[in-house]
Amino acid sequence: MENKRVFGFLILLILIALMLLSAIPLVRMRQNARLDQCEARLQILARAMMNYRDLYSAWPPVYTTDKNGKPLHSWRALLLPFLGEMDLYEKIDFNEPWDSEKNSLLYERTMIPFCCPCEKNPEKGFCSYSVVMGDNTLFPSPSANSRNAGSEKKGMSDLILIVERPDPVLWMDPSRELTLDEIRSSSAFPIGSRNHSGALAVFADGSVRRISPKIDRNLLLEFFQISSSFSNCERQNGDPN
């Protein structure tokens, strides 16, 4: 009788182990599906930004400002017409701050293209993506300035447009973009997601690549700058993975 109990217990343990093992591929499949969706959304944003560039012969500013230089609206709001969101765009009062009484009715609206599906328990209106602003980037300071189309001095496949950010922000908030100085001085990996290793980045040619946390910091900085500080040999050997 005792042997039967032991045997039954072992069978139960084996069945539980088999169930757990069979669940692992499903979890991985779901994670991979979310990453694929994240890549697709970055590509949508890149296309919208390129369409903005083609129409205005300039890249969008990081944000618009009032006459005193105070940030009013993010580049994300400027891309709305290129994301099929003209109705929402026309509801925004661009003469008032993004968080004014009138505009505050809109900023908690969830905008799918700005949301990484890997994000767990997202807040209303959150955004997972950022540009990187700074000297010699597509998004210079002061951030209200626009970089003219054609000012890129290297190939579009070597130039990052948008990256995942480690801390989500409201999509209408113009004051929380990443900066080149932050990336240069941060002791931790300065870009990325809280939900998977590394960071997904979309380049100006529309390709999405994963940036490894182990990437050389100087090479990472190079990917944000419109003119190269590396030799051709160094650039060709650079691998974001």
C-alpha cells in the first residue's frame, strides 16, 4: 500500500513537471509576440517621422515652446496627423501648455503607437518611447529648433530615431525626453525597457534593432549623432548587439 502511494506521488510530480515544461514555450511565444508588436510600433513612429520630414523638409522639434521658451507640446503631438489621428490633433490647443485645463482632458488618452505592449500594468496615457536630444543629434538644443532634412552626414542605417525608455511618461509631456548628456554620463544602461533585456531602437532607415546593455558607450553615442566621430573601420565593426 505504501509503495502505491509513493508511486502515485511520483507520477503526480512527473505530471506537474511536464505541465510546467510545456508552459515555458507558451510564455516565450507570448513574450516574442509582444516584442514583435513593439518593433512594429516603432516602425510606425519612424514612418510618421519620415513623412513629417518629407512634408516640412525638417525633422520635428523635440517640443514646441511659448514666447518665453517654456515647453508646450511634445514631438509626439506633432506626429498625430501622420498617425491617422487628425481628429485628436485638432482638439489640442497648441497655444496652451500640454497640461492646461483644456488639454488635460486629452493627455490620459491611451495612444497605441506610443505604448510598448511589453509594459506591465501601464498607466493611462503612458508612453514607452523617446528621442534623444543634444548637440549634433537630429533633435538639437534648444529643443524648439528643427534640424533640416539633409543635415544628416552619415547613412540613415547608422542613425537612431527613437528608443525605448526605462521609465514611461505621459505621451503629451514635452519635458521628459532623454538627452545625450544623460546617455554619456549615466552609470547604468541609459535606455531600454523594464520588461526585457536591452533596448529596441528604430533607425532612420526604418529598421529596428536590439541594443545590448553591453554595447560600448561611445558606439551608442555615435548612433545618435548626425556626423560621425568614428573612422569607417570602427563604424563598420560596430555592433549594437
